[in-house]
Amino acid sequence: MKRFTIICLLFTLLIVEFSYAQYANTKIKDKNQVYTDSLKQVKYDNVFPIWGQKAYEKGFDIPYPTGLMVNYIYIKQGIVVENLRIGLLTENLDIPLTGVDFIEFGNNYSTANTVMVRPDVWVFPFLNVYGIFGFGTSSTEVNITAPIELKSVVDQNVRTSGFGLTAAGGLGPVWIAVDGNITWTKPELLDKPVKVNTFGIRFGHNFVSKTKPYRNFGIWVGAMKASLSSNTVGQIKMKDALPQEVFDRADQIAADYYEWYNSLDPNKPLDAIKIEKADQILTPIVERIESADGEAIIRYGIDKRVKQEWNGLIGAQYQFNKKWMLRTEAGIVGDRKSVLLSLNYRFLL
């Protein structure tokens, strides 16, 4: 059931290929007045950004309008699993999805390593539009604590696509960027892609080179929110969902399960429901574990959400010239931990 790991994608997040105001709306300081004055004389004949000529006339050194960014993103975050439904398919059994609301979960995690390609264009000096295309791997760990202790780890490949907008501007020496995007992440083991919504806000400052005004170093702090569509349905072979250590201790797992099962009182309404659900789906699954039937197919349906939607960010960017930029960002505050490494190439059409 780990497939919902797709959230990484996020998270595929991540995926937050924000195109801040970068140095875009940073005015060159008086010590570079010659460069500023030269900008005011430029005849801007590119289609984008719209109002680019007016930006130059005011002495703003806007970036080249079109860019291609390649990002590597690592994300690890906690996830919450709810509304579990399980089914089973073997040579002799065909059990449809069955709700089991008394299974208890411990700490669950989703981890993703993704490479993203993000083409973009500054439509206006303050508004960037971009696409997101990515691929990578994800791993989801789900820990069941009751009625038995069981860990499931699922590794799979993922694909991501989406689009987003960034609005950016300056307030004195500080630039502000607000970013939002929507992505669809498709893990190979899920029936349908998962929709992820990401929103971020960042505050930063750029330090412009005294001798080369087109070169600068920027730093920022900010926060990001990620949320995802909750319902996930898929299926996976038991050998791909459960690590070998589960089959190695199959006798102990079965003993713990039947101890729990025999403790239930059929005369109590709640226990009677648990017995019914156990007979329908849990006992057949435990029997498959006992027999080391790794080919049995587990069907699953779950609602899932990230443990914490918000996390804090810090980042930095070095612009070598108006064509090449290096960027890094880390999520270090909150449950979600992330690292972004980025190379950006910008050009004129």
C-alpha cells in the first residue's frame, strides 16, 4: 500500500521549481550607476516579458525571458494513512476491497529522489509561467502496530508532470516571490496519478557584484505547503510489498495474529465486527504470509495525507551571468525534509 508514496513526488513536490524574482526585479545600486544607465538605453525587442522595455527604462536588470531548469530533489516526510481497504487475489481467492477500520498504524514515511525539467517564460517582469516534467524513484514505509506488528516497504518508479505560476516583486532591498503549482505524479504501482498542490512564499536579498553587475549571489528564507488528493487505489504482489524479514518471522506473526483473534468475544458487537472482517480478509492474508506466497496480490485502497503540510525553507542562488545560474534549497524546519540542487540556463528567443 506504500504506493501512495507518490506524494513525494511530491512530492513530488516537490516540484516547487519556483522561479523567484531571482535577480529579476532587483535594481542595480548607485555604485553600478553606469550599468544602470546603460540599461535605460536598451531597446528591448523581445516579445516576453511584456513591458520588458518599461522595466529597462526604470533601470531594472530583468532576466532573459526563457529558461530551462534541471533540478534534483530529495524529499522525506511523514504520512498519515486512513480509511484502509484491503483485498486479495490468488489462484483460489478473489476477495474485493474490504474496509478494515481497526488496523492501527505507527510512523509512516515517504521518500523520493526525483529529477525535474522545468521550461519557463517570464510573461511579465513580475509573472513567470512554467511546466514540470520529472521522473525518479520513491520508497514508502508503512508500519502496522495492531492487531499485529508488520512493516511494508514499497519501492517504485514515478513520473511527474504539471504546471505553475510565480509572482515576484521587490520591496526595498528585499524581493518577495509567491509560487503555486499543480502536479500529477504517477507511480508504476498505482491505478491513477496523484494530484499534488504546492504553495510557497519566499523573502530574499541579492548581493550584486561591484565589478560585474550581471553577477550576483542571493539568499532567502520561506515556507512551503504541500497537499495531495487523498484517495489511492492499487495492487501489488505480496513479495514486493513485504520485506523478506516478514516472511522470515512468519510463524511469530501468525501466532500474534491468532492470539489477537482468539481474544475477541463474538458476543460483543465491536468484536463481532472485527471477527467478520478478519475472516473476510485478514486471516487469508496471514495464511499467505505463513505459506510464503509472495505471488499473492494485495489489493488496497487508502486515504492518505502528509503529516505536516507546512515546512520552513532556506536557499541560495549564484548567478554567474544572465545565462547560467546555480541554486540550492533545503527544507529544514518541520516534518518534511528536502534538498534541492538546480542548474538554470536562460536565453533569448
